[in-house]
Amino acid sequence: MTSAGTHIYCLNGTDPEGHEVRYGLTFDPGSAQYFSVDPESGNITLVERLDREKQDSIHVLVSITDGRSKVVERVTVFVMDANDEKPQFQNMPAIVDVLETTQAGSSLFQVQAVDRDAGSGGSVTYFLQSSLFSIERHSGVLRIRAGETLDYEKSKTHFVTVVAKDGGGNFNGREQFLSSSASLTVNVLDQQDTPPAFLATPYFGFVYEVSVPVNRTGDTFSSINGKPQVMVQ
């Protein structure tokens, strides 16, 4: 990243008749004036911070004059990239609902992040630390790890932190890597996979062999040693 006030170029010209020359810079109407020039030396200085992600090229009218005639050339300045942008998540944080019977390896969600830098600085790879889930580094697809299962009865919600990291690039003469993180909430939905169960079993009942059918409202219930008992009268 080039700072304002930095000398970036020097114009060089001459007059065949030996007259002193002067230099000038002008910009298209409405355009930001990123540069200034010393009319005598031709030294060009950056006067406003550049941002390639907003404007990757600048059109400048460069002039030279000997006081009698003037020559103007249109020059395009291309702004080189510096790795100064972090990856930005497009669809996170997010909440995903997943059935507990979902098979291992199934795709649950696709994370999307964008880095506005160019080259390797604009490439994004994904990472996470989880014993239950995995993520494909380049596609961002989140899956259940092989051999793992979800269980609603054990855990109804899982919180996963996803890291998006760029491929690195030059920043002020050194290589710089930037990353961002975001959270994904996975809600496990219950599937009827657990059969009902009696409480306080085993049950015991006593029936006289000479008993005759009666209205069931006449049955009595009691407890012996904390176990439910049934007496049919």
C-alpha cells in the first residue's frame, strides 16, 4: 500500500530548440485527483490514498509545454493490488436444522465467503475444528464426518466456528495472510427412533382363580416395597 506523499514517478522531456519545459497533470471532470506534479522537475507525487477494490485504473492527462506549444498525452495508471482485504462471509452467521438420522458424509450447508483482493490474496479456503463435522477447503461444503452420527437425545444443538483464510499476498513489502471467522448453529431435529418404556417395572398382579368378571372401576391398586401392585376383585 502506497502512502500519500510518496514520490511515484518522474516525467522527463526536452525541447529541441532548447527552451525550458514545464509539466502538468489534469484529470477527467468529476474524477478524484490522485496525483500532483512539480511543473519544473516533473516529479509526480501521490496525494490521495489508492484503493484498487474501488478503482483499479486511473486516467490522467499529462502535458509538457515550452511556453509556445503544448503536447498532451492521455495515460492510464493501473493500481496494483495489496493484500489488505479480509474474506467476507456472504451467508453467515447461519442456523441449520438437520434430522438426527442424516447419514455421515451428507452435505448440510455450503459456506460462502468472498475476498476482493486479486490473485492469491483473493482466493479463499475454509477450516474448522470439530470431531463431528468436516468442511471441504475449497467448496465450503459442511458435512458430517465419516463414522459419526447425530443424536438428538445426547445433544440438540452444535455450535461450529468456520474460518475463511485468503491465500496471502504482498502488503508493504511483506507477505500477509488475512482471515475471518463466523459461527454456524446446527440444530438436531428429533426422529422417532426410541421406543416407549414402562416405568417402575416389573409389574405384579394377583387374581383369585374363582374371580368373575366385574366392572373395571372396582379394581384396586396398591404398592408393596415401592412396586405397583394390582388387585382384581
